[in-house]
Amino acid sequence: MASRLGTQLGEWRATTAVAQSLADRIRMLLLDGRITAGERLPSERALAAELGRSRATIARAYELLEAGGYVQRTHGSGTRAALPAQRIHRPEAADEGVIDLTIASVGSTPGLHAATVRALDRLAGLLGTPGYSLDGLLPLRERIAARYAERGLPTDPGQIVVTSGAMHAMTVVLAAFGERGRAAVVEQPSFPHALDALRRTGHRLVPTPVSPGEGWDASHLVDTLRAQRPALAYLIADFHNPTGATMPELARARLAAVARTTGTLLVVDETCAELDIDRGWTPKPFAAHGPALLIGSMSKIAWGGMRIGWIRASREQLPQLLAARPSIDLGSPLLEQCIAVELLDDLDALLARASARLRAGRQAVADGLAAHLPGVPMPEVPGGLAAWIDLGGPWSTSLSLAARDRGLLLPPGPRFSSSGVLDRFARIPITWEPEVTAEAMRRLGDAWRALHAGELPDSTRLAASAVV
């Protein structure tokens, strides 16, 4: 049986400096969260058999990791992943000059300040109330419901639960409907934090593929639901993160029908649903085709710091959601809800500004690829948050490490996978200002050239010191 480490290593291959390469890869798995500190790793003998390498190679890789503080080895207790006692210096978003491409979120909308000022008057009328609201302010729920109706899904305000962002909505949904030990179908690639949430609640992840050009393999997805009969399926049907694909209407209807027969709860993430640049058509919300819980958010259209999201559910699902919520929190901040009301009153302008930013960001990524990574094609990106770049080979993790040495944080492709694969892909956000993106692509090009020249990134050289 494959170990979790072996699964996370995925497409790792090395022809020279095998022990060093393996140590580098395990270290990266730890730094980006695919392996957790304290997790037990396979024995030298077991990992050697699994990877088809000599035991001496595995022993050397573990020695390199131990020297850097990335594993702890105790006789009788095996080898466990660790973080160095002395914090490693690695670029963080707050460091001067670092560009953080792990973030795919548009900057604050120009109308946010004015909306905040107007919201203060709205908040003043609430100061005499207790301030708690499990389902959210009625004016905000009314506006969210009205938007669903405009998109082709009649919705009552009573079907909306306001949350503190989309991930908080996911947490509430899993608290209400999650089933530990049951299968959960997820797209591959998908949003990493949602995958983490499903793992944390004890779900067994079953992947189904999504690609930028072809989108979903509808037959694979349907067959997986029928074979696994999962408790739930987590999907991003509109401007899929990270591929940008949109699920066709007929595929939605077919999937909704199959999910009904398998007893599968469809949880559909709509945080990117209205980030249209030039798709050319607009599908109805997924729940227009059959039962589905929908998750939405203000953070992708207004500002990442705008922590307001929502759940659109059936009337039958509402009591279970509201019963689960008090164990998590007692309501979302009223001021932010008031600001969201003001912003949604001018939603068309809000979406137009987001679209213009994304269009400029998409062009900057395309220009950067052409200038600095020749031969790496720009995929079609009709909307959404990012370009899912095919590097042409399993270089994403190594490229990510090399980029760190140049003040660029780039999440490797396997971070978007449930099983450690996809190392030939990288997600590049189209959300940053063009001048920031241009500099990011220049640094990425430097890392690309160094990688293909055979240079090891400084951050992959594990020495006896805990400081790299």
C-alpha cells in the first residue's frame, strides 16, 4: 500500500543527486503544508521499496533532512516530519520586495471607502440591538437573494446564511453535513484550503480531473459518483480555480440528477462565478439544475479583506446549518455586513471594475510568459483568478523553490492536488497590478533559466545549520 508521503511525492523523479533531490522535495512538501509537522514518515526500508530506490539513498535523504531540522529520528519511534527549532529565513509576504503569488485576490475596489462611510449610518441603527445574527442582516440577505434571482435562480432571503467569508461558509457546511470517514469527490486541481478543510473533517478525498481547455471529464465524474456514492462533492463550476473552466449547463443538469440518486450533497463554490472577462455566455447558478448548496463571497469582487460570504441553501437545509453555526461563531461582523449592502447596491460597477483589473492582469501574465518563459504557452483564461500554466515537465516544485530565492512566492502545482500530482503545472494569479505582475514574471523567468541551467536553488541546499 502506498504511504501518504509516497502519494504526495507524486511525479517526483531524479536521475542525478537522488538523495538531495528527494530531501528537497520532502522539505517542500512540509513547507507548503502537504505534510504536517509531527507526521510519521515511512521507514527507510519501506520508502526505498515504494520508490524503487536503494535504502542507502533514502537514509542519506533523511540524514540531510535531519541536519536541517526537517525530520526528527528517534530509535524505536521512527522518523517524523518537523520544522527547525530556529525559524528558517524564507521570504514572506510582509518582507520588503517579496511578491506573493500564493494570493489570488483583486485589490480593494475604488468605491470601498465611500461605501464604508455610508455604512456607518446604517450601523448606527443597529447599535440598540444585541448585535448577534446567526443568518445575517435581512437587507444583505435580500440583496444576495435578488442577485440569484437575476442570474436565473429564484431565491428567498430566508435561504441565505451570511458568513465571514467563503472558507467560513465551508466550515459551517462541513459542521452541518460532513460525515467523517465517508468519501468526498473533489476536482483535481482544486482550491487547496477547501481540500484541507475536507481532510481535517475526516473525509476521504476522491479526485476527478479538470483541465483548462477541456474542463471536466463528465463521464469520469458521473461514474465516480455512482461507484463511490460519496457523502458530498465539492465543485467550482464557474471559472474554476485554478483552471478557469466553466461547467456546461447540460453537464450540471446531468450531475445534479446523478447526485440525487447517489445521495450526494453537492457543495458548489461560487466565489469566482461573476469574475467574467470575455467568456461570452453566462450559465445559471448550479442549483437551478437540482439540489446544491452554493457558497459565495465578497472578497473576490470587492477586496480580500472584506470577510463576508454566504451560503445559499434549501429551506430544508437551513435548520441544520443554523444549528451547527453556534459551535463556530454567533454571527458575522455587522459593520462589514453593512458595507456589503452598500457595495451590492452598485454591483454592476463593482463587477466592471473587477473585470477590467482581471483583463489587465491576464495580459500582463501573457506578456511575461512570452518575454521570460518562451515556449511555455498562455492558456485560455476567459475569467476567474488565475492562469493554470503547463510547464511542459514536472518542474513546478523545483521552480517554486528557485523562485523563493528571488523574492517570489509561487505555490507549486501539487498544492492544488489531493494526491501530490500535477507537478507540471503552476498557478499564476491575474489579479495583481500589471507592473507587479511584470516584475513577478521577470523573477520567475530568472528562476526558470537557473533551473534549466542545472543550478540548485539556495533554499534547497540542506546543510547542518537550521538556517538555509
